[in-house]
Amino acid sequence: MTLLVQATGCTGGGGSPRSAERPSHSFRPPSAGPADLRTELRRALAEGPAPGAAVLVRAGGRTRFTAAGVSDVWTGRPVQQADHFRAGSLTKTFLATVVLQLCAEGRLGPADRVERYLPGLLRGPGLDGRKVTVRQLLAHTSGLYDYTRDPALARELSGDGFAEHRFDTRTPRELLRTALAHRPTFSPPGSGWRYSNTDYLVLGLLVEKVTGHDYATEVRRRIIEPLRLTGTSFPGTRDTLPAPHGRGYSAPTTPGGPPRDTTTLNPSIAGAAGSLVSTLDDLARFTLALLDGELLPQPWLAAMRDTRGTDGRYGLGLFPVALPCGTVWGHNGVINGSSVLVVGTLSGHRVLAYRVNHDAGMRSAPTRALLRAEFCA
């Protein structure tokens, strides 16, 4: 299953959040000049199936862009800085920011039960949805089954049924029904941790209930427009990407076959969990603004980094990446034809956005080597 693959790694209603767990050691910026990211990028590309990759770094008021490979295997078009692509689960960080803004405004409480706003929504075998809280959805501790793991749906999302179903329109409640047909991954809510796209489908419905606007409208109004993220959008059911863009690829359905071009698809299957389209510039700008405290009051930004209850793996729409020189924070996103990772220092002074045009193209070891080259030169 490739669509919206998992990331690696708020208290009582309207009250102040608990302070976040701090990294075990402070971040030490590079003592030398910029690392040779092109070399590391080429190494990462050589170890995976993606034909093209790019890295954009914002640090000290300056932007550096490095690319390798091609964005289109047929034309040989190079990867460009302005390219649009599907950002997958980076959508979650945008949505989590909006939810915590609503918490800061007193319109939601992290300990509020979903049942209070959407009575009867979470009902299924072995599930007492009346106990699921806003914070549990944000942190993936609700136990709700991930709808993308449903075997029949997974076949249509990325298996041999993709070609037939790639343009199907799915509604959030339809996808939620698929999830609720399965027993919870763990029970009761809050007793474990498991990344679930279903959590953010529910958060999207919650934002709509509280504000009267769908999640895409609220993200545009609160984040995209104020930050002038001109390359970022929610496509709804539009299956094409804005220009300019390259192509996106997935593994062949039969061994030894050519990679599948999965650039065009109906992103309603991802919805509030992963339908965002963006650019490296915009994702870096957003992450810089978020980590620098431009989008959330400091107590709520600290809440995003509170990883208690997840064994340090995940906060509230952000997760930590431990490096030899310290810890950076961000999120990844994987959707058919695209893998993305954006991380930065807590101050927001240095942010790296990395993208490859294949949904299985971001390998762990070379990616960490690339991060070490930039953050721990």
C-alpha cells in the first residue's frame, strides 16, 4: 500500500497544554560551510527507484536548491524548483496547525470528545467512539483502523485495481465507514499508538463542524493565504497537477515491468489526511513559519512537540528526527508518485525540504545521510 504511508517516527477544553518533551540534547548548528548536498542527493537517488529528486534549504535568510535526475523519464525534463507535486501526509501538519489554532481560540479543547461535536460518528465493532478525544486523533493514539489498510480498498489505491479506480471520487464518510467496519487497532483509545489516516479524516470533519467551513477552506484562510503560499492548493477531485510539474512514478504491478506513471489521480481518496499539492519553496516557508512561532502561540507550538503516549515517535502533527547533532522536527508524506520530507530546527532558522518522484523512492539510510550532511556538516 503506497497511498499516504505512515510517518516515521492539548489538555482539558480550552486550557493550557502541557509542556512538550524536550530533545535530550540541544541542536548544534554546522560549524563548517554548506555541505555538498548534490553528492548526497545523487547517492540517495542511486539507491532507490525514483528517476528524480530535489532538496531545498532555507537558512540564514537564503535559499539553496539542488536537484538530480529527471522529472520525466520520457522527455528527460530536469527537476525544477517551481514544480508542483502531491505532498501526501504533509497535509496533516497543516490540518493539525488549524486544529490547535482553534484550541488556542477556545473553540476546541484537546481533551474534548469527538462525540460532543459529531454524536454517533464513531461506531463500529469493538469501538467505543464516545471516548475518542481531539488529542488522540492528532497524536494517532485513538486506535481507529487506518482505512488505507483495508485489503479491498488498498488494491484500488495502489494495487492492480489502481488503473480502474484512479479517478473514483470518495467522500470522507465513505472512507470512514470502511475504517469503522474493522475492529480498532487497540482499545481503549489512548492505550497505544498506531499511525492512522482515519484520525485526520475525522479531524477534517471536526473542523467543518466547529467552523462551518470545510478543512480546505480553513487551511487556505488561516495558513496558505497569510503566508502567501502561491504554489499550495487543495485540488478537491481535480486529477491533474498545476503547471509546472513533472511526472510521478510507482512500482510496476508485475515484477520486471516498467514503473507506472501515477501522476494523475483523484485525490479525494486522501482528503484531509493527504490531498495537499505544494512546492518545495512553499513547504519550507510553511515549516519555517510554524517552527518560528508565526502560526501558533508558543504553548500550543510546544504541544505539537509533546510526544508522551507515543514512545517519542509522534507529537501532534509533527514528529522528531534524532540526528548526531540534535533533533529536527517535521513530517513526511507519501502518495502515489511522490515522497516528501520536510524538517527544521526548533527555531525555524534552518529548514530542509526533500522530494523524490516515486512513492517508494525515499530510503531511510540515504535520507538520514542527507539530513546529517545539511544539519551536522
